[in-house]
Amino acid sequence: MSAPLWLESPEMQQLLRKLVDRLDADETSGKESARSFPLNQKTWPALYCAERETDKENLWSCLEWLAHQGWFDIKLAKLNAPQAAYERTPKLQKLNAGLLRSATHRPQRTISAKEQWRSAVQQHLRASDTIKKALSGYCIEVPGK
């Protein structure tokens, strides 16, 4: 099945890139999978700052389609009064890393120079753990390496 055209829209890419950023941050910090991702004006301004209600509804329907396709789960707060779903403090959970990375053309996390340095020290330096730990705190970059 081919991806819908609206998936490439700036509004959707804004959200998808932030979700991949969250996946990357969680992976960098050693967490297995992304925790819940709250949707609000800060995390998805395209939705919450849209001028027309129809624009908000269209973006929300795209989000629901992605959830139905297994990209993530949407969790909503309890309904207190008649309100749109996006006004119910939505959170995205159980992010599907493969689909999100494919849609943002970021197939894998970019490993920072600091992480590469720590890995090289741990794998290749023949020294005590104390020395490895001390050297891992520094980052020596060699252009082209």
C-alpha cells in the first residue's frame, strides 16, 4: 500500500519528525521505546495554531488514520464536555519506529560524534574501566573519521 500524499505535507512532517526525534532521544538515553508523546501547541503547532477549525479537523482525521494503520495509539483524557478529540489532552503511545522513520526519510538514528567516541573507547582501548570511563567523557573528533 502506498503512502497517502498528505503524509508529505509540512504539517504532518512537522509532527512525524518530532516523533522520530523522541525515538532518537529515547534510544540515546538507553530507553527501549518512546514513552507517551503529548500533543499540544508546543509539540504540534500546525494543529493547535491552525486558523480554521476545518484545518484542525483535517489534521486530526489524518492522525486518526495513522493510528488506525498501526503507526501509534492515541490516548485521550476523559470527556468532560462536548469537545473535539484534540482538545482532550491527546497523547500518542506505542510509536511504530519503522513506519515513522520511513515516512520522515530517517531510516536510522544518526549517531553523534560523542557516542561514536565512547563506543570506540569501550571497544578498542586496552585499559582499565576507570581509564575508559575517564576518556569516554572527552570527545576527540578527527575530520573524515
